[in-house]
Amino acid sequence: SQQGEEDPQALSIQEGENATMNCSYKTSINNLQWYRQNSGRGLVHLILIRSNEREKHSGRLRVTLDTSKKSSSLLITASRAADTASYFCATDARSNTGKLIFGQGTTLQVKP
Amino acid sequence: DADVTQTPRNRITKTGKRIMLECSQTKGHDRMYWYRQDPGLGLRLIYYSFDVKDINKGEISDGYSVSRQAQAKFSLSLESAIPNQTALYFCATRGTDSNQPQHFGDGTRLSIL
């Protein structure tokens, strides 16, 4: 079963706007990871945030983690048409197996 | 060259056939994973391996088997393919540090008629 729930399932914005995607999960985690997938391609890692971290930045990406609410958000600032893709959160539980539980993803369309 | 390579990239086959999907990596990672992705859904774990000859079931292992004969190679087999195994299959690797991301191949698109 999927642990992660992502919201919204689809998002359409204009170039230059910010995009926010949310992820909720059910169990305790070691870390939470965000991945990007261009249509039909492999997943590319964006950011990993550990359970003891609250916020992390990478370029135009900002990820927050609230372990008390079991939720995370991914913010993409000043979006570009090239950001059009599906975005997935994945949780790594406290088991050291490295098994990732993925959400169903948010499909982002950035219109030029 | 890609760090994680999957072959074939696309495969169309018939119900009842045996299929093998190959994954090889040059990252030197011990841990390797096979996932399945269905349209509009996230990835689900089929099998994973921590080392040569080590095999562990994931969330949806029924109908699949795997082999890890070398550190760099992890193969997934469908012994008797059925149409509902039509999906996009991904291989991934990870090092031993639990706070590392996984590295994914470009996937194998498998269609079973």
C-alpha cells in the first residue's frame, strides 16, 4: 500500500509562478526524499531531508518537514517550462532496509 | 555512461512467456532494488538485495523472481507473464549510508499482450 499521499494530484501554473506540492505519510521515518520524473523516464533525486531537519534548500527548491504532522512540502520558486514533470515524495522508514514508500505523485505543468 | 543501466528499454511479449529484465550499475553500491510503476501511480517495491545472493521480498513480489549473482547486477524475471504485469519497471541502487538517495535507471517499458 502507498504510504504517501500527495496533494494536489495535478497542478498547472504560469512560468515565473511558484509551485507547492504537499506530501503526507503514516509511519515514523528516517528521512523523506523528493524525486522528479520526466514523462516515462527514470526518477531523478532532488532533495533528501532527514527526520531531525525541518527545512532544506537546493537552488530554487525548498523542502519542509513536519514530523509531528507527518507531512512535507516541496516549493519550486520562479518556475520554468522545463520544470514540467511529475514529482514524487518517498519515505524511508526507520528500518535501515532502504525501502522507499512512494506517494502517487503530483503532475506539474508549467505554461510558458 | 549511465550509472544504472536497464535492458531492454522496451519489450512487448505474449502472455505465458518468460521475461528477464537486467540491471547493471557502476556505482559500487551494495543495495539494489526493483520497482514497478503503473500509470498515474507511484513506484511499488518488488524485491531488494543488500549483497550478492541476498534476496528480500518487497510489497508486490508475487509473480516475480530475482537473481543477484554479482554486486553490479540484479535481474528481475517474470516466469509466466500475464497482462496485468504490463508496467514500467525501474531498478535502483543505494549505498550503505541510510541517508543517501537511491539512483534510478531509465526504466524498462514492458507490455504483455
